[in-house]
Amino acid sequence: MVRTPAANTSPAGASPTAGNADRNPTGPLVIGHRGASGYRPEHTLASYELAARMGADFIEPDVVSTMDHVLVVRHENEISETTDVADHPEFAARRATKTVDGVAVTGWFTEDFTLAELLTLRAKERLPQVRQENTLYDGRWTVPTLQEVFELRERLSTELDRPIGIIPETKHPTYFTSVGLPLEEELVAMVRAFDLDTAKAPIAIQSFELNNLVELREKYRLAAPEVFLTSTSGKGFGDNQTYAELLTPAGLKTISAWVTSIGPDKNQVIPRNADGSLGSPTSLVADAHAAGLTVIPYAFRAENQFLPTDLRVGTNPNDFGQAIAEDVTFMRTGIDGLFCDQPDICVEARKDFATG
């Protein structure tokens, strides 16, 4: 159940917008991908706060549900990689194999825990071999509720004297509806309780399932901007058309009736060459802009193993490479924002981009 929030104390004036066709005059928006997940365990309040303090315009929580229908934030509803649930013998019998969006997944799932039970767990680093320094913070924080993230956004907007945006992603919405825990009504109620359901509010709702975004617009009359996330292959679960089909000029024109932005895999904006180096831009950004859509690709990470081969430094896959150069190259394609694991690096790249 959504609790009544404190009065909205965000500073007055222009708010950053992640999902409409107005271009950000200061450069592409920087979105803290799962917070500042390159520096703190993802989807913790500490990760979100650090992202905002590093200069991110938006923080990005992924939304799932508990057994008692409280919205919480985890990258997936299966939580063995991001919490210490496997270390709790009292929950050993809850380990299960489920089919989520057509894929068999084994582990522990948020929908099998009440909020009270989930709060006995502690968050941990999802990529400990890549981000060993983040393991210093294992066990320090609980799994936050979405309510807490909305409240954090308000507090940080006041403390930092600038509007901090929030861009929740509905994770596996068709699946959660199938198990009797739909995400939409609770999410919309929270957006409205925090007085954010306007086309210009510092919020956007995102999903890999177009049908989910259409439902939010048509059934729930959500006015907040919406971002359709896409992958390099496949289609949204329950959707009829593939991502590739929906990213054609005709497809983009069609989806613009429901969404205000696309969030493509960055390789759909600039693909890699056969040797892994950065290739030439596609027409996607121009095509999306022609359809009135903004473009916010994901995910920008500083470690060598995530960078094009021509931007890596040294041989250690976990060392930082030339991430600023990658960010600036993508900004020059005309993108409107970017999801960043290390938001401070993207903020620095934006400065380089602005000065040309």
C-alpha cells in the first residue's frame, strides 16, 4: 500500500525530462543506472544517493513485488545474486525453479517473501569479480521499497537544490500479473501520491514490454512520460512485434502514439565492428527524433570488458578504459540521455561534449 508522502519539496523551475521530445539544453541527461552501481551495490539507497550527488539527473530503480504486494527495487525478482538470501537457513526451503517470461530460473524470488521477511536480508554486490571494491559494502543495506526511493528523490532534490528525476522500470510485468501481483496499479498510485503524473514531471516509466506501457497509458491514463526499452534481439514478452521491427521508421511512428522515448541497447545506436572496436552510427537516433521520440541508450560502464576494444587500456578486464571517449562519441550522435553505472564519468564526458 502506498503511504501518503511528505509534501513535494522539489525546487521550483525547470525539471529534467527523460521522456518527451524537448531536448535538454545542457546536454544529454545522465541517468544513474541502478544508482551509482559502479561504486556501490546496485539498487540500494546508498547507490541512488551517490548517483545524485555525483551529478546524475535521474536515478533508476527496477520494480518488483513482494508476496504482500509491496513494490521493492531489485534488478530481478530472483535475488540470490543481489542479496545474502542463500545464507539464511530459515529460507532454504523457498528455493525454487520458476518459468519467468518463458525462461526457467532457479533461486529465491521476491514474490515468495513478505516485506518483513525481505527486510531481514542484506544487499550485496552482483558482480564481485568485476567490482571487488563494491564488496566492501556487502551487508550494509537492506532491499529498499519503491516508496523509500521516491522519498529519497524528494529529499535529495531539496538538499542539492535541483530536481532529481526518477525512472522506474517495471520488471517482468506480465509475469507478475500472472501470479496475482500486478505492478501497475500500485506504481501509478505512488506516482500520483507524489504528485508526479504530469508530462513535464521529473519522472518516466520504462519497460521492455510495449504492451505494459500501452496499458499504463490507456487503462490507467498515466500522463508521465514512458520509455520503451529495446534489445538487440527478440521482443517484449507478450508483444507481437520484435524490437527490430518496432525500431524501423514505421515502427517508431507507431509506438510514438504511446511512448515518448526509446531506451535501446547502445549497440543499436553504434554497433561494434567484427574486431570489437566501435563502428559507425546507425540511423536510429535520427529516425527516432523524426518520430518525435527521445533516445536514451544503455548501459555505459567504465571497465575495459564493457568497452569497445579500441577504447580499452591495459590488459586487466576490470580496469577502467577510455570511458569518457566512448560517452562523448555517443553524445555526438544526438542521443538525449544515457544510462551510466559510473555517473560521474558521464557527467565529465558531458562537459567535454559541451565544450566541443
